[in-house]
Amino acid sequence: MPKIFTPTNQIRLTNVAVVRMKKGGKRFEIACYKNKVLSWRSGAEKDLDEVLQTIAVFNNVSKGEVAKKEELQKAFGKDDVTEICKEILAKGELQVSEKERQDQLDSMFKEIATTVADKCVNPETKRPYPVSIIEKSMKDIHYSIKPHRNAKQQALDVIRLLKDTIPLERAKMRLKMALPAKEAKRLKERIAKLSSTVTEGEEWEGDRLMLTCLIDPGHFREMDEIIRTETKGAGALEVLNLKEIKEGEEVLE
């Protein structure tokens, strides 16, 4: 059986996400794993080997045509392939199908709504909104996703925009919890592990430990569930008030 000749400057890849950049009048591409490009750009993924299928710069990924070193030197002013890959990864255009693009937008829309729900409350009820309500409100104001900005940055924009349409404010919830003595140590450790929980004070009243905490609104339901189920009705949870976050403090952790 005759062998099929493959030119030495060709690499065959499958299931690829392509990032493309035009520079110096030429097109350059890199081959990435699906779903890893956005993770790299957001800082969630830092290992280049987890992002690139191969450390190579192509003229055309689908045809497996690898760019020549002299082409890279002329266009980028360097021939360090790793550094050029990083530049294309950061500044290039991610080539995706229409369905993939819509899936990414839908996922980011959900992530933004979830972030807003986690960080904000209805000041009239002192309770967080369900994510579904935030999503509906975002659709009502026709919020348009910006693919090149991360969800946390866009959540701040959404908070400002939604304040004009629904009662909404960024806040920490100040809670007072009563924990029965036999469960106090275990529950206190569990509560402390919830993200952004700050214990402001604790004291014993009879056989119950009284904890005062600041939490992100998004953790209220989980906190309420812990107190109700883990203490079998012997504990108690009370919302004392909201600690408002001023405009200058608007950084989403």
C-alpha cells in the first residue's frame, strides 16, 4: 500500500478552536483547545500547554500549514514562537461557529446574572433576588453581552443599569445566628468557610452561641439552610440590617 506524503510544514489537528490575527498583511493562526481561550484571557488558566494544542503558528490551521520563521520575524519583529502564540492568544480573534458563539453568550449572560444576584439585595425586603429575576430584568433593559469583558466587570455595569428599573443595591447582609452549644464549634467552622463571611462578634447566652456575621447576599439561602437543618430547629437566624457598599468600593471579589 503506497504511503501518503504529508509535507513537513503541515500538521493535522482535530477538534480545534482557532485564534486568528492579521499582521503585516498576512494571516496567522494558532490551534487551541475548545473552551480554553476564554479561560486564558480571564486569567483562570495560566498553563499555556493546557490552551494550545501545539506550540506553533500557522498560516492556515485547517490545512495544517505552518508559518515560516522569516514570515514571523517580518510580521512580529521576532521569531520566538511561544511569545508570538501568546500575542495572538491575547489579541487575536477567536473563530467559532454561530452556535458556539451563542452558547458562550448565553453562558456569560447567566454568569453575570448570578454574580449580580450574589452581590445585591432588594433594599425593601432585605433579601437577595433569585437569579431568574435578574436575568429577566437584564432582558427587559436589553442588556447586550460584551464578549471581550469578563463577567465581573459587566456585573458592575448591570448593577448600575438595573438600579433604574428595580430596587437594587450592593450590600453585605448582617446576620445574627444562635447556635446550640453541642453544635456550635462545628457550625461556626462551616459558616466561616463560606466565601466572604466576616464574623463581627460572638458571645454566649446560656447554652447558645450568638454569632454576628457579614455575608454576601448570595450565601443567605445556604446559611439559612445550615441553621434550619443542622440544628434541627434549635438554632435561629435573624437579618439585622444591610451594610451598604459605596460606589468607590465597587470591586467584585
